[in-house]
Amino acid sequence: MADIKIQDLFDLKETLAAELFQGIQYPWEALPRIHDFILKLGESLNPELYEKRGEDIWVAKNARIASTACLNGPLIVDEEAEIRHCAFVRGNAIVGRGAVVGNSTELKNVILFNKVQVPHYNYVGDSILGFKAHMGAGSITSNVKSDKTLVAVKGEGVSIETGLKKMGAMLGDRAEIGCNSVLNPGTVIGRDSSVYPTSCVRGVIPAGHIFKDAGHVIPRE
């Protein structure tokens, strides 16, 4: 199955979490490692650039954090990131350099690469969003199947068992998700691919494609 390995989806130079992906093949394998990785990385951050706020929360001094945002650790907020009014970070999150976490957006067990935007009413759980990935207003990752069975990644007649009960979406660099779309558990969106607004997406969308609906996934011209 193409376009689902770490090197197919992400530029690891665009995240503080590059070491998190060492020794693994598929990005979802990193999800159970996020908690411990943040605790280790946080203690190594330069105190001239980052300050510790409460237990297990490290925030870059030039990041902009709204007073109404709720931050729970373990959490790292990188330089020039912005966390806006009433955002809710439940913990186990790295917010990349220059990333935007918007009003009423909720994060849980996630890696946001640099310059990711989740700016309006998004839920992002058990997911990894690559460099400059963008989720339109109201779009969400669904991270648990309705029957509570383990998540599989499916595409091109192949099914890969993740061994995870909770897995949202893996968004490749520069992926664009339209407003009010739902990314079902185990969704992988390739680099430079787009999803139309109000879509319900599952499985693998190859790099450089446009998802119009389940029957119409076309190459980007």
C-alpha cells in the first residue's frame, strides 16, 4: 500500500518530534509513545527559549496563548505557535512551530508539525498532522470505531491492523481538509491531497489527490 509510511507522509525536519519516529515504519506506531516522549523532550528544552508552566507543560516564550485556553500536560508548545480563545488541550500534545490551535478546538494525544492549522471548532485526537496541514472549520478526526474494535488502515485491497483501539487520522504534509468533514478511524491522507467540505472519509487517500466523495477520488492536476 503506497503513501502510508512515515517517509511518504512527513518531512521530519518540520517537527520537534523527529526522534519519536525512529525505529518505526508507520506513523500510527508513534501514538502510544507520545506521552513518555514529551516528558523526556521537555526536560531537555532550552530554558532561555521555553518556560515550564505547571506540571509537564513547556511553552515557548514567544508563543501566544489566550488566557481562556485550557492547557493540560504533557504538552509542548513550540516557538511562534498560537493557541486561541477557549482551546482545550487535554494532554499528550506537541504543537509545532508557527501552528495555530483555534477557538474551541480540542487536542488529545497528537503531534502537530510546524505551521499546522486547526483554527476553528476542530477535534483532533490520536492523530498526527504533517507540515502545513490544514483542517477547515468544524472538521474532526473520529478516533474510536462505533463497535469499539481495533482500528485497521484499509486501502487498495489491503488491510493493516494497527493494534490500536484509538486512532484518528494521519495527515501528510500540506493536506487540506474541507469544512465540517469527518475523518473516520484509520484514515490516512497523503501529501498535497485535499478533501471536499462535508465529506465522510475512511481509508487511504493517495498523495496528490482530491477526495470529492467515496466514488470520486481524482488526481490533482
